Amino acid sequence: AGTSPDRIRAQLRAGRWRRWGYAIALHNGPLTTEQRWFVARAHAGPQALLTGFTAARAYGLKGWERDTVHLLVPLGARRIQHCPVPLRLHRVRNWDRVRRHPRAPVHRPGDALILAAGSFTSPRPACGILAAAVQQRLVRAGDLQAALALATRVRHRRMLLASVFDIAQGSQALSEIDFVRLCRRFRLPRPAQQRVRRVSGGRKRYLDASWRRRDGRLVVVEVDGALHLSQRKWWDDQARQNELALQDTLILRYPSVVVRTEPEAVAAQLRRALGF
């Protein structure tokens, strides 16, 4: 960049710049998030790409942040010791097959998310991060299906394939995936998901799950996660329920924890509501 070694040493001695292992920050304050990523890449070689949770954060995923910087490197790449930020390397044998962002050193979003999902010991959060990425409009279900087709040895692959299929059918959150699995387990008809319903004033309402009974009446199930406990969301949910009730819709509501812990009770009520 045209900066001489003497000037670098002078700036460091004066405290205007600061050394971070193999990298130098042109200021003496704390590192920003993006600067921490740069420092980590400086310790992992010129080919290193942001991947996993770090790439997901770079693309804008919220709620799944990690302090450790996750990097993808070729098999055999040497890591420089004493990196001042937490760093985890993911090594890949066939570097030519790695798909990266065309304008930044970042793994493609679908591939990075599948790698992050495979790092969980339990399949539940692995499915959850994929649902969150689609819900936050960072990727499409098709992108995840394509990434899974390449990741033949990823952990929880069978569960991830099933979850991505459910997401492609309309599930927008992990709680909705749990509900679809409940219907499958208890041999209930698969619901229509995210069906649009217009209420007074022409406003659109998206229904978590719905069926049309033999008598023509609409049955709707709403699965409420923790977000629905906020005051504003709670009132919005009540207003939506009132509008649907005024249209003679049969509405059942369940907290997401009940769908997971008391599936038999939920299935029994659904059978009654659907007229089985």
C-alpha cells in the first residue's frame, strides 16, 4: 500500500496504530466486527473465506451470532499462530468446488448455512438456523436444497433435507416445521401454509396452517413463538384472530412449546376441529 516499514514502526511506537497479531489496525481503538474478520483472515492465508456463522452474519442473519470467526480454507493451509481473535478453520479437500461470493471473500450463503447447521450436535437448532435464514429472506429453500445436494456428508443430513422440504412448502419458522411434522406423525392432512387471507380494509393476513373442512368451513392453526409475547405482537395477533372469527373461521392457537411437548393433545384437538 506504499507505507514504509519505518513509518509503520513510528506509528506503532506513537500509539496511533495498533498491532493485532499479523495485522495492523490504522487506529488504536477496539476492532469493529468487520475488522475482526479481516484480522482472522490475515492469520488463515490469502484464500480464506468467511463461512458458517460468520458468513451468515455477513449476509445479515440475526439471532445466530458467534464470537468465533469461522473461515473456510483449502486442506493443508497453514494457520499462523497467536491470532488475537477466536478463530475456527474449516478445511475442504476439493477447493475447486467451493462456491464463493463473486465480489467478496465470503462463502455462498446456502453452502455457509449448511456448514453452520452441521456444526450443531442436535438436529433441532440445525434445522432452526435454516428456517431463520429463509424467514429473514437471506436465501431461498431452493438454494439450501442445492447446497445439501453437494454436502453429502454433513451431519443431520436426513433431518436437514426433510426440514428444507417443509420450508419449501411454506414453513417460515422452526415452530411451523414442528407443527407439520406433528401432522405427519399423527396422520393428519397436511395443511396449507402461509395462505393469504384478506380481512376488512383489504389487508393481507398470512395463516400459519389452514384446512378446508367438508362442510366448507375454514380451520386455522396459529403457532406462537416467543416473539408473539411482545405487547405489540400480542395485540396484532388478537386483532387478526377477531377478523378471522368474524368470517366464521375456526381458530386454534398453540404456543410452540406445547406443539413440541404435548403433541398428542394438539393432535386430538385437531382431529375434533377437522371432523375426524
